[in-house]
Amino acid sequence: LMHKMAKKYYDFPLYRAPYSFVGTISGKLPTLLLAGFFGPAAVGFYTLATSAIKAPSNIIAKSFGNVFYPKIAKDYNHGEDVRKILLKATIVLALVGLIPFGLIVILGPWLFGFVFGDEWFIAGEYARWMSIMAYFSFVGGACWKTIPVIKMQKFALIYAVITTLLSAATLYVTATLFNDDLLTVASFCILNSILIVFKMFWVLRKAKS
């Protein structure tokens, strides 16, 4: 029995550990490059924007994942069409995230200046771009939970490596050519938003097959 289980779920240890490692590196890239090119102030703005955006969305995403993952795993194991429930969940997340992330896009600088003080106004400018990326990541929450269910860990690892390399190149090239911290953050967020949407559609496609 143990041998059969190990053979069936071999992709978990094979791809999950390196995926987590690459994800950790990818998460550190912006702060490392911003520190190198623009100094600690830029890192402070980025860190504050990240914390403000991630805190509420992580709570919602965790609660959603605790309910969604067992449901879709059960449906998949019973041979049901998981793409239908995946599409519904993705649409719900898209609607739920519109207002909070949309408010940051529209009012980010003012909100940060009001809550944290005028000196953090620029962090709100960062947050505007970062919230676009965070929104698409939030919308894809159901897809990310489905990846291990439909055995797409190899794809997730390859995607993570490509995303990390492209992100590093984008941050470095933009910072070098334009020497503008906000533009550097914006280019990073736009690139990752595009890649996240691609990943989401690819998971939806594979879920159908």
C-alpha cells in the first residue's frame, strides 16, 4: 500500500520542495533589487505596500482554500468535471476582489498618506501597481488550490522558474535604463500580472482535459 501511494503521489516531493525554494527566491527579488538600486527608502515603501495588500487578502484566501480544496479534491477523485466548480469559484473571487483591490488602485496614495502619514504617500503609488498583481493572484486562488489535485506540480515548478528569471530581468533592466523606482515596481507588477493570467488560463484548460 505504501509503495502504491508513493508511486501515485511521487510528484509531491519531487516538485513541491524545489517549487517552494524558487518561490522564496522570487519573493525576495523586488526587495533585494530595490535596495541595491534605490536604497532602503524604496524597500520601506515596497514592504509597507506589500503588508497592507496581503494581510486582508490572505485571510480571505485561507478561509476560501480551507473550504474549496477538500471539495474539489473529492469531486476529482469521484471522476466529476472539476472545471465547472473551478470556473464558478474563479468568477466569485473575481467579483469579491474587485472592490478592495479597485479602491487601492484608485485611492492608494491618498489612503496611505491618510493612514500612515504624508511621508508614506509614495508607498500608496507602489500599492496601486502591486494591487493589480495581487488582484489577479487572488482571483487565481481556486486554480492554485487545484494544481496539486490535477497533478500539475511539474508545470507549477517550470512556471515559477520562468517567472523568477523574467522578473529578475525586468527589475534589473528597468532600474538600469530608467533609474526610476516607481517605474521599476510598475514593470514588475505588469509582467507578473500577465504571467498570472496565463497560469490561470492554463490550469483551467488542463482541468477540462
